[in-house]
Amino acid sequence: MKEKSQVEDIDRSIYDFKDDEKDAYRIKAGLTPEIVQKLSKEKHDPAWMELFRLHSLQIYNEMAVPDWGPSIEGLNMDQIVTYVRPNTKMKAKWSDVPADIKNTFERLGIPEAERKSLAGVGAQYDSELVYHNVREEVAAQGVVYTDMESALTGEYADMVKKHFMKLVKPTDHKFAALHGAVWSGGSFVYVPKGVSVEIPLQSYFRLNAPGAGQFEHTLIIVDEGADLHFIEGCSAPKYNVANLHAGCVELFVGKNARLRYSTIENWSKNMYNLNTKRALVEEGGTIEWVSGSFGSHVSYLYPMSILKGRDSKMEFTGITFAGKGQNLDTGAKVVHIGENTSSYINTKSISKDGGISTFRSSVVVNKGAENAKSSVSCQSLMLDSESRSDTIPAMDIRTKNADVGHEAQIGSISDEAVFYLMSRGMSEEDARACIVSGFADNVSKELPLEYALEMNNLIHLEMKGSIG
Amino acid sequence: MLNKQLLNVKDLYVDVEDKEILHGVDLSIGEGETHVLMGPNGTGKSTLGYALMGNPRYTVKSGEIWFKGKNITAEPVNERAKDGIFLSFQNPLEIPGVTLSSFIRNALEQKTGKRIKLWDFKKDLEKTMAILQMDPSYAERDLNVGFSGGEKKKAEILQLLMLKPSLAILDETDSGLDVDAVRTVSAGIEEYQKTCKGSLIVITHSTKILEALHVDYTHVMVEGRIIKTGDASLVEEINENGFGSYETQEQ
């Protein structure tokens, strides 16, 4: 078992600016270069990073809010400073955390200290020790696993500089630019040539660090022939008074290397999750994504894989569960550049109580990508007639020798199956939950056991009280 | 009646999607008795099975179902299951994500309200699977997913033997099975008669499955009514003459 202990309040000092009068002015004006400069100074950025932040800010201020997806009107862009720098007034109290989140903690059996930490209030549990031990263990194999801030000035500073936001550029979209300007926290992993990391590395521990989990940056470089499984997130709902998450994940998969990147997220239901993830895969390399989206009010999430080298592969397995008041727009993108590249996208989505779940995919096969193979399959399950499920597949194929397939299925829970399970003594609620977990089974199977169990618990929780 | 009454169906009228299928069925079953329900296709035999189990698609318009001295006409399916009614499905559904073994264990725990020890359960399950000549690996496979028709039916009988209900309704458990599979399934049903001393309603078209079974009563259903009740010899009679005479009788 992991050792957990209570430590002091979250340290908000890196965001604390003393000049109240000026603050008020700044909030009105939005994000200014002064705020970003100050943030950069507080974080002891190298000079290039300060410039990078300022440049990103400029792009951010010039770009429009995306208007092609779910509405993000609830996100007050003029108040963006308060997202970047929650002030003392906004500091959450345990008593302010919504009851449904507290209940979920209760039901998931999360220890008291950890609950408060996950809720972003009060005590933070000591994950540092566990994190440290893991780091020591993999360091013996030459693996670098550290937080982004240390990585910027550490031994691998040049490598970080060479790769940081080169795959996801600040010009990509407004929130990528915002991320570039105000990012904080996250992980850096470098796996050297030929090293196979036995244990999955989990950012779970890092996400509990102060200020992390909102604009965190993850940079992973898996060198030639190396192998890594990285797990991001946590199935317990993370509560934040500031309700914007604009993280960024950049993955570099070397020649014949393999990276599996698993995510389970269950953001609180007031969160706007505008996350950007991208992988670049060299010859013979493999990227495997496993993605479970349960939380947030609105999500835009489409991990992208660029299959640059010949014979490179991507596999994406995802599940999205949209409940009441949720509009989750998720999917995957792939660009085939090299010959003989293959992509396999398999997603499931569940919508319930008026939740909206949209699957969006984009498959691009470039001219030179001879013999590329791509298969996209999306299955949706709607649990009632108020809920909504959409599939928006896009394809752009520029070579004649490509094998591209798409398959979509939308269905509802079969009454006969519910009757069958109930005829063996199961309650209606359990029967439905059982069918929904079964539907999600292909994703659970891809997850490490404890995550699979937690995901199953989550599904059962989401299904509680769903029988009128 | 010699045996203590277990099930009593009184003047049952049942609709499926606003169409009346059963037009007043009366049926009384004592403890430990085996009843055979025969009749032409589409005559309402399966409807009676579903209505007894409590499928919400089958609406009881009038009449009553009494089980163990309790009026269960309005009881939900899972309550009836806990009371001791079991329906073996004609087309068992595929449920991904739940193994056959964990499904049965869960059902047992639901029924008894107690936690079942894994070790004892596994031994019991293996023994029962052997009776049905089932490959033990099926226990860890997802419920009915990719099972052949025969394996699905065997899995139903496996559930029957593990759950030990007081009344089992077998809805055409023999349909679509080859001779060997029918024999195996029949042996399973015999085992249920012997060890569980439970009552049975066997819905069937053919008589093959009945060869090895002791039958107390035979009912003939035509157009939503039971029009004739007899003993085991009625099976023989129908086997020779078919339902022709009853259908003309109806008209």
C-alpha cells in the first residue's frame, strides 16, 4: 500500500500577486504580458521560455475562440486571469465542494485526506514519496522521469527545448496558445534507446502537485527500440474552482519504439476540458492510446497521431460517457505519411440523461503513404430518448493504394437483455449497469487492473438512480 | 391433488403490444411435478412462459398468478426469480463483459443474500459442467458470447442446476440441438428432477427430450388456451397424430 500523510495547504504562492489595485485592472483587460512575465519569473523559467510564453500570449490574443464544436460560452474569457491565477477569494473550501462530488468520493472509497486533495482544497496528500521511489527505480535503467519545471533546467534541458510545443504549436488553436503562455506543471519522460520500462509510469501522483492539473504539460520521448506505458489521470473527480483545463501532451515515439498512453479522466461536471494531445511516430514505431472520458461539462479531445515513418502504427481505444448536462466531443485523428502505416480506431460512447456524446474522427492519408491501412469503428449506446449521440467521421485520402474503412453503430440497451439478467435475480439498475460495463469492456480490458476496476465502479456510479 | 400446490394460474389473459395472445389460461402445478406444454407454433406457449417470469412486454390484462401461496401477478422479474421461478430461454442473450461463472455466482448471491465462497462454488460449478459435458473453459468466457446454439442451451441448464429454483420453465430448450446435445440436456433436466425435487414446465415441439424424463401431466395449448390436459400418454398420442385434431376441434 502507498503511504499517505497529510501536509499543508496547496501552495498558491506562485500565482500570488500582491498588487490588488492593478489586479482588478488586469482582470478587466484579460491576460497581459506583465502577468505572463511575472508568472515566468516566479517559475524561474529559462530566458527562451519567457519569450516563448510571451509569443504564445500574442497568438492567444489574436486568435478566435473555436466555434465548430460544443458551446464554450459558459467560459468567461475576460476572466481568464482568474483561471491562470486563482486568487485567495476563489480558494475553495471543503464546504463549497458540491455534494455530488463528495458522494462520489464516498462511494469510490477514497481516503479523507486524498478527497480533499482531489477536490483541490485543503490538505494535499503526500504523493511525493511514491513518485520519488518510482523515479529512483526507473532511473537505474537510465530513464528520466521528472516534472516539467525541473526538466527545463536539468540535464536534458536542450532536449526539452528542442521538443517543447514543436508538435503542438501555439498557433494550432487559441487554447494551445493559452497553454503556451501559462502552462505549469506536468511530466517529462525520456526513455533511452532499447530500454523497456517494466512498470507503467503514472502521472496520477504528479497531478496532485500544486498548480498542476490545469495547464499541465506532458512531454514524453521514447527513443529507438524503447518501450513505455504511461498513465495519465485519475478516476476520482478532480474538483477545481477554476473550471478550465487546457493541458497539452506531446509524445515522440522513436524508430521501432512503442508507447502506450492511457488516460482516465473524470473532471468535475463544471469543467471545460480543452485538451490537446499529439504523437509523432517514426519508422516501425507504435503509439497506443487508451482513453476514458467521464467527466467535464464540455470536452474537446481528439488525440492525434502522425505516422511519419514507414511501417509505423497507431491504435486508439476510447470510451466516452456523457451524462446529464455534459457535452463531450471526443475522437481521434491520424495522419498517414509513411508507407505501410496503419491506424486502428475503436471507440465506444454512452449517453444518458440528456447527455450529448459526439464522436469526431479525422483520417488523412498523404500522397506518399502507399499501402496505408485505416480502420475506424464507433459504437454508441443511448440509454434514453433524451440523450444524443453523433458521429462525424472525416477522411482525406490522397493515395490510390490505401485501405480505409469506417463503421458506426448507434443503439440502445436491449429490453430483452435486461429481462434476461433480471430473470436471474438481478435488479433492473444492476442489469443495466452490467450491460453498460459489458459495452465498455474492450476499453476496460486495455487498462491495468486497478484502473479497470475503478472504471467499472464509475460506470456503476453513473448508472445509479438511472431507473426512474 | 396429491402434491402441495406450487403454481396456480387463474384465467390469465395476456397482451403483447396490444394484441391479446392468451385468452384465459388456467394451470395448476404441484411441488415436484413435471408438466409438458405442447401445441402448434405461435399458439402462446412461450408467451405463457414469459408472462410467468414477468417480462414487462407481456401485459397481464386479467387473471392472476399465484406462486407459493402468494399473488405475484404484479411482481417484477427479479423478485420472481428470488421466489424461485426460473426460465430457460429459447434464445439466450449474449452479454459481453460478464463471465458465465461470475454471472452464476452473482445470481446465487442475489438469491441467497449471502456471499458464496469462491472455492466451493468453483468445485460445484465444475462438477455440474461435467454432467452437461461442457468444456470447463466456458466458465470463464463471457456469458453466451460466441457460444454455439448447443452450448447456450447447456449454459441455461447449468444455471438451472446451480440456482436450484422450485419451478423451472424450459422454453424449447431442445430446439435446434442435435441428438447428442438433446441427450445431454435431457440428462441435465433429469438431474434437476432428482436432486432439486423441483417442478418443471417443459415447453416443446418434439418428444425426443421427454424420452428419458418422468412426465406427470401433458397440456395442449391451441390459440391461447389450454384445451386438453392428460398424463404422459398424451405425449405419445400427439407424437403419432399431431395437433390436427385439436385445431379442427377449435374451429
